[in-house]
Amino acid sequence: MIKVGTAGIIGHETAAMLRREHSKELEKRFSARFMKGFDSLAEAEKPGSFSFEGCVYAAPIKAGGIFGALWQALEGVEDRCIIKPAGCRICLDQIPIRQEITEICELYDENPYEIASSDAYIVIWDEDQLRNDELPDWITPIGSVIRS
């Protein structure tokens, strides 16, 4: 089975931009603890420094967010002639979006699933080559590719 996952913090890039642009407003609206939690996300290890060895596909989540990245990933898998995908089955509640990011996006009418996250990646792997229990802990499984 071909599996799909993410690495990194989904939505952080755009939420951080909103944080910079609206810092005074956000600091009035949210507690200091909340803002400190959000600011600490910038210190998280970035997946770009990790090895994606054993993965079929890995690419940063850019404009279009996780939804756009899934579309591009399926095209990338097909281009590599690995399989001909008919689509993918994703569990939205498995996509790791931090509450701080959701709250900031909601305030500015942004969809956290559709915003840039270039410090996060969409990752696809073949379970025959890399079992879920062998995945690095920074990859979160979110679904699977449906073969045509």
C-alpha cells in the first residue's frame, strides 16, 4: 500500500507572517502563554534537515497548502511511473495542525489546509519498502493513495 504523510508544522509559514503583520492585535486577543506557544513553533526542527530515504516522494507544502501539495504529490508519483493513482484517501483529523495556527488563521479568515507551509513536507512511501513502524517520528501518516 502506498501511504501519505506529513513532516513539519502545517501552516506555520503563513501563520508566522500573520503574527508579524498583526502582532499588537494578536497580543491583545490571546494570552501571553498562547503567543509564547506559537512563537516556540519557529524553534522546531525543520524537516528540510531530515533524510527522506525510503520515501517515494517528498516535497515542501507551498502555495495551495496541504490540499495543493496532495494534488502535486499524486502527479509526482504518477510522473515517476511508480503507480497510476486514482486519488487518495486522507483522514483530515490526522493532519497535524497546531491549535495556535488554527486560531490565528480563523481570526484572519485563512484556511489552515490551504496556506503555505514551505517548512513542512508532504511525504509518500510504499509500505512494502518502509513500514509505518520504521517511519521517523517526524513523519505523521495521514492516509493512502488509491490505485486506479
